[in-house]
Amino acid sequence: MLAPDHRWTMANLPPMPEIDCRVVRAHDEGTLERTVEMLGNDGIVALPTETVYGLGGSIVSERAVDRIFAVKGRPRNHPLILHMSDASELHRYVVGLSDDALKCADTCWPGPFTMLVKRNDTVPDYVVGGSEYVAIRIPANDFTRDVIRGLGSPVAAPSANLFGRGSPTTAQHVCTAR
């Protein structure tokens, strides 16, 4: 579990090459509200999970998702992972969950477990490259789950590194990954 003063990176990333990257503390006053506002306005932010930092944008914002692909240099045929705040949201985005899948979710979430499941039409094609499947995680970081809850929709968030490079494990790594 991450320490209460764990740092994360807020990166409001306009079209490259300009990057506004600053590290803020999750528990600082107004951080949660500013983060939700950025995501709600087509922004992208780097958020901690339980292992690495993810570069996240709202799944309902095609512009934000486009920015994730552009900033990472990620090919569009490499789908993004959906991060949710709670397993109770699964039914809104997937179909045909088996009892075994639900048992895995109950046992492993929140935490470093990714479930690949058949998606429904609520998950936009631009998030998954047209695939009929979606990868879903529920991060163990309380702040990140609070952000997702505050946003009211999942966050598409692959690791916050350039495509093909090592994943950042500190907030500072996110800002220096270029």
C-alpha cells in the first residue's frame, strides 16, 4: 500500500512537444478536485496505481484518449486499460462475466490484477482499438480510486512511459521519461 503522503504527477499535457508536468501530493488541499476537473475537461494526468504510474484520461473523452496515444507514441492497435473505482461497475462495461471471473475480482481487487473481458458498447472503440475485449483493473491506490469516483467514469490509463520503455515507478520518473 502506498504511504499517505505518496506523490503523484499531474501532467496537463498539451500537444507535443510542450509538457506541463508538476508533481503534487495527493493529500494537498484541492488536489482531488483539480484532478477530477482536468480529467473532465479532456485533460490527462499521471496517477499512481499499486505498482507504477498510469497516464490517464476519461474514457468518454476521445480527445484525452488521443492525447494518451500521442504522448506515449503508442500504436492505436494497442488497446488501453480501463481503471475503475469498484468491481460493482463491471456490469456497466462488460458482458458475459463468469462466476470464476467474479471470484477473481473479489479476491484480487483492488490490486495488481488485470482482467481481460468481453466489452459492451459502452466502452468506446477508440479506447480499445476496435477490439471486442477490454482490460480492466481496480488500482489499490485510494486517491486514484477517489479520482475515478469523482469523475464518474473509468479512466483509460496505460503506464505513463513512452511506448516500449520502462514503466515509471516514481512521480519524478513520469516528468523525466522523455
